[in-house]
Amino acid sequence: MKTTLEIGLLLYPGAQLAAAHGLSDLFTVANRMAAEHTDADLPLLRVRHWTAGDDGELRCTLDSHPDADSRVAVVVALPCIGSLPSTATLQPFANWLTRQHAEGVTLSSVCAGAFVLAQTGLLAGRAMTTHWSLAKDLAERYPDVKVDADKLVVDDGDIITAGGVMAWTDLGLTLVDRLLGPTIAADTARFLALDLPRHSQQYFRCFTPHLNHGDEAVLKVQHWLQRQDARNVSLPAMADQAGLGERTFLRRFQQATGLRPTEYCQQLRAAKARELLELTNRSVDQIAWEVGYQDPAAFRKVFNKMVGLSPTDYRRRFGRRSAS
């Protein structure tokens, strides 16, 4: 008799229905691909949708194989593209996930689903990812969790987390690989015209300066750096703009922005370089000079470290067609 493995999709209030149905379709395709390998004894994937009733108890609202006898293998906390519900609203879902984990179920999340997972307390001292724009909020709400938003998928064995809103495709293929093997994962990806799971969302991340910190002297410098594109600036010049001594300026700037002045300038320069790589045909050396680097090799090294791709690879992936 064929083994059936259940994948539960957790539909907390506000969970993205597109991800629920997309994952359901992805696992349906995986089953079809697996069925073509008649010589292999591969399990059947059963998908069930779970949500909470008025009494807080979780109930199944959709079952792809209602007559199947299965054991739960994985539960996925789906992404949310609206406002995340309160911790009180999410608590019944967190409690249910905790019980599932205690029974040997692998827990996973996509994007904002990481908040539901973190609320279980099972991630204390462990690494997880979420959408890059949510990383700061996640780390502040759950300070005992190691948030690594540069990674698109963090596979930590019994807990797997995925980053961006559309990273459900990467998580889905990761789960197919784990449950049905790499051949079926590759077949599924090919059929759906998807890349096999990516590992980084670093190059999707946009630098958003923190400006509402209340330190007027630091804000004045930030606005000045923006006008200058952080080119040809120095610590003494920044401190002078702020009207502060260098040591005081360093302390207050890092406290206000979360970055040292050098790191902040690198972020501004990298953002400008990304724009030029995407929209112009200028050479990498020209762009390096335009954003304030006299040494193109140094620019390439810094850009690669901050963005996760070399300037040439970034342009190849995100540049306009005429730039390729």
C-alpha cells in the first residue's frame, strides 16, 4: 500500500490564499511527476488546509485526498501580505504548531508566517529567515531568535523557513526534494518553469534609511549624504555637518541609524550602483567611479559583499535587455 505523507497549510487570519492554492497545485504536480516513475515506491503527498474556528480549535477546511490514511509530515505557516494579526490571535495557531512539533512534524514558514512559528518559542537560539522588510520587526518581537534575512531558505532540519512573499515556490520545491527526492523536485520545477530553490534574497533587499529616530543632528547629516550620494565624504566633514565632535557624532550616528557612518555610506553607494547597473549601459568601472570608488576592484568587493552578487551578475539578472 502506498505511503501517504500529509502537508498541512496553516491559514491564520490574513494568510495569503494565493500561496495556499499555489502550494497545493505545486504538490499536485509533484504527485503527477512521482506517478510517472512507476519503478519507484514513492509516497503520495496529501495537502490539507487548517484554520481556527470561533472556539479557537483548528479544523481542516480542504483535503486533497479525504479518504487517505496519512501521517502529518510538514506544516507550513503561510505568508501574509497585509497587517499581521496580534499575538493573541495567533496564539491558538502557535499552540497547535507546538503540539505538532512534539509529535515529530517538521514546521515551516514563508515570509510573515515566521512570526507564527517564532511565537511557539521553538526557535529560541536558532536561525530563521523571513521577508527582508520584516526582519527588524521579527528580531525585535522575538529577540532570542537569530534572524538571517539574507537567506531565502533556512533548512534547520525540523524547522524550515523561507523569506520573500513568493518564496513559497522555493519552500515547496525544498519539501518535494525532501519527501520525494531531487529527481521529482527537478521534474516539478521544470514542469512549472521554476528555478530550483534559491538560497539568498540578499540581492532583492533595498536599503531603507532609518529617518524617524528623532536626532536632528544625525538627520541633517543623512539628508546631506543623500544629496552627495555619499561621494567624497569624510568623518570630519560629517561631524562638521552635525555640529558635533567626531567621537560624539560616531556614537549618536550609530545609535540613531543602527550603522556606522562608513557602513551607511556603503549602503547609499551600493543603492546608487544598483540603479545604474539596472538602467544604464555604463561599464562597471565607470559606475564604480560615479558612486565614489577610485578603485574598481574595491567597488566590486564591497558590492559583492553587500548585495550577494558581483556587479556583472547583478546587471545580467536585473538590468534592462539592452544592457546585456
